[in-house]
Amino acid sequence: MPVQASRRPSSPGSAAPSGRVAAAIPAQPRSSGGGPGGRPPGSGGDRAGGGGSKKRTRRKDPLWARLTVVFGAVLMLSSGVAIVGSKVLIGQATGDIAQRNLLGDAGKSDAEGGASLDGPIDMLLLGVDARERWAADDVRSDSIIILHIPATHDQAYLISIPRDTEAQIPAFSKSGYGGGTGKINAAFQAGAANGGGWEGGAQLMAQTIKRLTGISFDGAAIINFGGFKNVIDTLGTVRICVSQEVKSLHMSYVDGKPMWNADAKKTGKSRTPVVHKKGCQEMEGWAALDYSRQRKSLRNGDYDRQANQQQLIKAMAKKATDGGMLTNPAKLNQLTKAAGKSLVLDTGGAKIEDLIFTMRGVTANELTMLKTNNGTFNANGNNTEGLNEETMAMFRAVKQDKLAEFVFTHPEVISTRK
């Protein structure tokens, strides 16, 4: 039977989990290498993340690997896995993760099934690129992904919202934002300003998306893309099929070593551009992250980047699953140490292992990537992007838990990226 769990805090004064002290979101990790794992070397000391509500507590050891386990990007629990043993393993691996309230008023109400894991599960995944800007009140979320698990709990869908989508951003008292119209990725920055922190940024983004699409959420996560590098390096490599050759706008080789362009210039040595060649290949962490960050030089800009980032998530899922890393306690601990503090998490109060156990019927093969606006530009004349009717119908299908039927009748929304 599906696990029942209380999801949202009952009031602003809800107590934090026993034995934990509420605190600001921890500083993001610093990379030790020259690739794009967090901040590039030589860029100065770490900076603390912003403050937030006292509803949730300090995260002791959050990581992207656990997020992918939780939300189905890795989807390690298939029908053939020993369920009880796996649940115990996940409980041990994720027991120290504390949660923050990232949804605010955008969480599912009781009428929408918010008090139960029985039913569809909708998660909001926000990617921030904190290589250069580390202040918690001055970051935009350029990767906005909705993960939908239907009530059957045997399928998962990833839908990316274009960063330049025009949206009505509601007023937000926590940061003093008065509301307005703008690009949707600005909602995170508006919520994080004036001490709102990443928690405030996520809450305002979630509320903006709910106003735009009608979708309420069961949980959310903020992911620092820089934190992917160490996870991928622990996996070894990931297999990425590059659909179009692209020259990196961010990195160059110096003496054969990949470096941020700013750092490469400081060496005074000859630089060779990093070029991601067309075709399927095994990518190290720095290369996979750099490729997934490219946008301006791609034919369809952010739409192609959305597909590349979805592809990276699926590649990580496949590698972790095929390699048995997520069912091996020792290997899972390696991922734990590798990823460090790369995400902020909200499962609405549900235990992580309970959420995974509920989704045990989903495997990596059932992770379907979907396109908005048919995967290409849909400018509306305001220097922003509009969502076409097909995309809005897709979001309505998510809200009504009829996405499988929609995809069946609109196969063109399925991403063909391998």
C-alpha cells in the first residue's frame, strides 16, 4: 500500500525535526579542480548562503545523488529489487538530510492530495549555476524542471520551463517584492532578495509557476549545477550523445588542462577552445557540466540547453543504476562524500525512504523527457518567450494527472535526445 505521510508544515511556527537547529542554507561547495565543479580555482573563498525561515533545519549532508534517488531521475528501485532491504539502505543513506520549506503557498492542499503519497507526485527542480555569484540574494534559477510521477507510480516525466518565459510574478512579502511581469527566471532572484535567501527564491518561483500552469507541488529542490561534477567523477563518466557540435563559451584548454576562460587568461599561455564534438561519447564530470551549460551558441538556445540538461540527468541515472552504485552501501557512501552540499531539499515532510518506496515501480527506462513549445523559440514580442497552446494543454494534463494520455495523442512533445 502507498505510504501515508504528512506533507506540509501545519503553520509558520511548525517545529523543526527533533534535535536539529534551524539555520541558514549552507555555503555551496568549492571545487578543487580546474573544471566546472562549483567555483573555478583561484576565485576566492566560499561565501555563505542566505538565511531563511525557521521551519526547516540545517542540511547535514545533502547531495544530488540523493535527489535523483528521491525524485526518480535515478529511479533505482525496480520491481526486481529487494524492497525492504532497499528501503533500509535508503533510510540509512538519507537519514541525516534535513529539509527546508521551498514551496510556501505553492504546496499541494489537502484537497489536492497533499497529505498523502497516494496519488500523482509533482516535484519542482530548480538549477542554479553558482560559479560566479554566491550571495543567496543575487542568484537566478536558469534551469526550471517539473518532475511528474502519475498516480500509477510507474512512470516519470521531466518538463523544462524556458528561462525567458514571460510570467506574472506575484508580490512576496518576505523579500519586499511588489510583484510584476518579467522573465520567469527572475522570480527566484526577486524572492531571494533582501534576506529572502534561496528558500524565499524557491517559494516565489513555485508560486509563479503555480500561477502560470495551475500546478501545485509535493516537494522541491534547488540544485547547484556545480555540484554535479564530483558526482559524475565518482560515477566515472557519463555517456552523452552530442546532437550538434558546440564550442564552449566558458572553458579553454591550457597545456591540455581544461580551465575557466578567466583563469586561463591569467596564465598568459596559449589557449585552445573546448569543443564538444557531435556524436555519442563518455564524458568526464567537467566536460558533461560544461556541455550542459552551453546556451547562446546552440541553434535553439535555451531549448537545446533544456534538452541537454535533461539528457545529463538521464545519463547520470542510467550510469548510477547500471553500475549498481545506488544499491551498494559502500558505493552509495562514495556518492555521499562526492556530492557534498549541492542541493536544498523539500519533500513536504515525507520521509525520503517512504517517497522512494512509493515510487518503487519506476525505473530509469520509464523516465521520459518532454519538450515545451516544440523545442524551439516562441517569442511573444516582449523580448520574452510565450508558452504555446499545446504546452499549456500539457501542463493542464499534469494537473489532471492525464499526462500519459496527452503524450500518447501528442507524441511530438517527446524529446528524441538519447
